[in-house]
Amino acid sequence: MIERLPPDPRMIALPVELRNAIARALDDIPATRWMNTARTLSEQYRALDDIGEAPAIRTRLDALGYAALLMPATYAQLYGAMKAAAERIPSWTPETMLDMGSGPGTALWAATVCWPSLRDLTAWEREPVLIALGRDFTRASTNPALRNARWVQRTLQAPTERGIRFDLVVLGHVLGEIPFDERSAVVTTAWRITRGLLLIVEPGTPVGFAAVRAARDLLLADGAHTIAPCTHDRPCPLINDWCHFPQRLRRPEFQRRARDAPSPWEDAKYSYAALARFPPERPVWGRVIREPTFNKAYAEVLISSRDGVLRHRALKRDREAFKWVKHLEWGQTLEEQP
């Protein structure tokens, strides 16, 4: 039974074909087994630190536990970052994509929603069980690009073939799962084979943000243009803080069971950087980087802008300004300074 929720334009759900493919795969396993495996994996992922020690996923049961509990939120985070990037370059129509460290192909599904022009998908993944599960999922799609995706078993540190380039390259939940001293080389490789846009996404935590920030600094030094979330190509001005954004997700029934969660939705938070070989199509002044707050006296919002990080406040007696700040959305871009 699907719980009815009030309409919410911020809410997304897993693509129906993906949700059904995961549910069918879980039907073949006793529920207690995949739920216990999912919860164990969740605890291991929560324990990740900046050394980069990703939990091992060696069996199909491990892969199904990941798909049941973690794949929906990961999809939401990737979708949120991709949508924000796509909004800054609306005329860009990529045709080829590489997902580096693909897992069960989560980014492939999100990318084909945000960029329907994609025709040729390649996934690099180390673990055979994740490749097998990801291939099962994509073959359940009616989208030819997903159904015919190429899966390659390899590590991210392996040498790349000379001359290969992709319009879109994604490093989704990858940098935080590899040793710190290997990250720069992976980012450099990803940029070298990017023809258009490189998207880096990590969980919206201080550690995840630090990995994204370091990668962005490296790419800016190599001439990359920032598409999102920053509105400039300068170093991040945040001090003792981190930048992250929410994507509201309607939880599929199997995820609610695995998480033992009563709420039918969650805000999946992520940090990201979208960098390209070309600049955004038009400049914007700033982006809202926190949910607005308000009280009886004023409404306030934190904005990352071309002029630095600003805290904009509107007094309640200025009714229009107060209302405008109060209804800003976290992640929204601002064309001009308020």
C-alpha cells in the first residue's frame, strides 16, 4: 500500500522501473536476512572516516542490502546534484557518460532522468556482485541507454585507455571511500577523460564536503569552470563550516522496512561540485546554502555569492522582504543581490 502524501514539488521518488527491480530481487531473499545485512552495512558506512575504508560488498546478499537501504538516498543525492547542474547549463545535451565506481549503477538512473539526451553509458565498478546486480536492474528498464549500459570490472586506480573521453563523468560517493592519498590521482584521471562536465558528489557531512572541496580546488587550478553550486571560480570562502543541500525523497516501502523508519520521506543531504570545460550559460549572483530561519522580528538566510558568504536579514516590518526571505528554498540560485 502506498501512503498518500500531500503534493510537494520538492519530493522525488525512485524511478518506477528501478524500484520494482529492487523489490523483485528482494522477494527472492527472506526479509530478515536482507534487512539484517542492510543494517550492518549502514552501520559500517556511518563509521567511514577520511582515511577511506569502504565496507566490503562481496556477496549478492551484501549487494541487495545496499540496494534496499542505501541506494534510494544515494539516488536522491545524485539526482539533486545533477538537477542543480543541469539548471545552470540548460542547452547542454550530453550523449556519453562514465560512472566511475558505479556500485549498482545508481548514477546511471539519475543521469538519464536529468539528461534524457544520454545515449551511451559506461560503468566502472570493482565488485562483480555489484556489476551483476546493476546489470539486472538496468536490463529491467525500457530506456535503451540503461538497458545497453556497458559494465567494466576495474579499479579506479588502473591505467586508462589513451584517447577515451566522455561528455559526462561522475564520481558519486567514491572519494570518501578510497584512501586520502589516492584521491587526487583519481580526480585528475576523471578530469582528463571528461569532455564536458565532471560531477563529484559525497554525503552532506563535514568529511564529505572536505573531499569535494579539495577536488574542486584541484580542478580549478587545472582550468575548470564551476557550474554548481558555487557562483564563482574562486576558492570556497566558508570557514569552520560546510556546504550541503537536501533532496526530499519518498522512501520506497523496502527502504522503510530496512531502516525501520515510520516517516514515508526523508531529506537526503549531499555535498557536490559540478565542474566543466565550459562556463555556465549565464552568471548568477548567489545561491542559498542554508534553509532560511525566521522569528517574530526578522527572517534570515545564508547565501554564498560572488561577493563571499553573506547573511541576509529582512525585518518583519518590511513585509515583502520578510516574506521573500522566508520562502527562499535551500539550494535556490539568486540572479541578483537582494
